[in-house]
Amino acid sequence: MINPSNAPTSRFLHDVGLQPGMRVLDIGCATGLLTRELAGMVGTNGSLTGVDSNEERLAEAKNQPAEPEQADINYENVDLSENLPDWEPFDAITGRRILMYLPDAVETVRRLVNFLKPGGMMIFQEHSPMGTPFSAHPIPQHGQAHDWLWRMIKAEGGTTTMGLDLPRVFEKTKLEVDHYRAEAIMLGSASGQGIEDLANFLVERVVEVGVADRETMQPDTLADRLAEERLQASPIGWDMAYLISGTRSH
């Protein structure tokens, strides 16, 4: 499944200076999508550790074939709210859409800072629904889908302001902010941009937490309704990705 909101990650990682040969920890790695990308960026002289608390997602990550010229990946089952392994220090610690799901993001980041080398980087991408979606034309279908998504995240215990909270989290954990920016996720009229796949993928989760029922969502026609609306209203600002990097000063 293509998630259009993942697109800013690669650009940001290059901009903040992730380099070949680095030793990197990816927290909340899930099925390893970002972990594998990082492994390619640090190359065969680097190393990657991906951690998640979900065994099924880790099993899927481990079953993905290794790519040439990428670092070896070590996947570990780790609950970030419990005692952390005795890791050797990392050059960088990364995460995408993980802080928003933690019960205490500040405390988790504070503990992770201890596993950074002096001058090491902490890099996160998070999101917030404020101000999105937007278009110069009416977009009721995208607006409804966006509302379901963020109400679901809130019902699952997610923090809907985390993208905007990132500088505060870093300040409270004594990390020096080097880069912080927001990037709009724009949808055009072409197919294959991932939003229909994402909407259908989330149907069961939306129903499970009671945000909407299947009769209301009409999943059989959801993708077609979104695609038709984009033809009339694009470009649509669907999401906002907030990206931050900071360094451990001592």
C-alpha cells in the first residue's frame, strides 16, 4: 500500500545529513518500510536496528528480502514503555508516526537520548490534522475520509497534535533542534497516489473503534468517490507532515 504521507521522509533524511556508515535505530518500525529505506541510505558499512512491540508486524518485516548495498537489519521486539535493551550508542534514532501513539512521548525520547552518541541525531516525522484537507473547490468526500481517519486515531489513543508538539518534546528532553519544518501532502487528479488504498485499508479500524459503521462509510464505493472528487477538485492538500531533527549536545 502506498501512503502519500511518507513521501517527505526521504528528502528530510538526506537534508539533515544521514550518511553511509551510520549506526541507526528505527523505533516503531512496524513492517520495516522505513527501516529498509534507512538501510539503503547507510549502506553495507552501516547498521540498522528496527524495534516494534508487535510480533506479527516484526515477522512480516523479517520476511522481506534484503536488497543489495543495504545494511544488515536486526529486528527486535521492544516495548518502549518498559526497560530498553543495553544498546551500544547510535549515530541516529528515527521514527515515523510513533510518538503520537506513545502514552508519554517526552519520557520515551528522554530515555532514548541516552542511546545517542554525542552529536548524534534524533529524527522524527509526525502529523496533525489542523488546517487539512484543503482545496479551492468543495471536497466533502475527502473531508469526510480525513475526519474518520483522525477521529479513529484519537479513539485509538493517538495524540492528534504531535506534529505541532515536536519542538516542545525536544526542548523538554534537552535536544537541540537543528531542523523543523512542515510539508503539505498534495494530491493531484492522477490515479495511483495511494489515498484510495489508504482509505480502504482503514475501514475496519474506523468501524472497530466506533467512529463510523460500514453502512455510513460505504467502502465498496469509497475509492471511486474519492477518485471522482479529485478529478473535479484537485489539487487537494490532504495532510501535513511535520519533520524534526535535533542533536545530543553532550
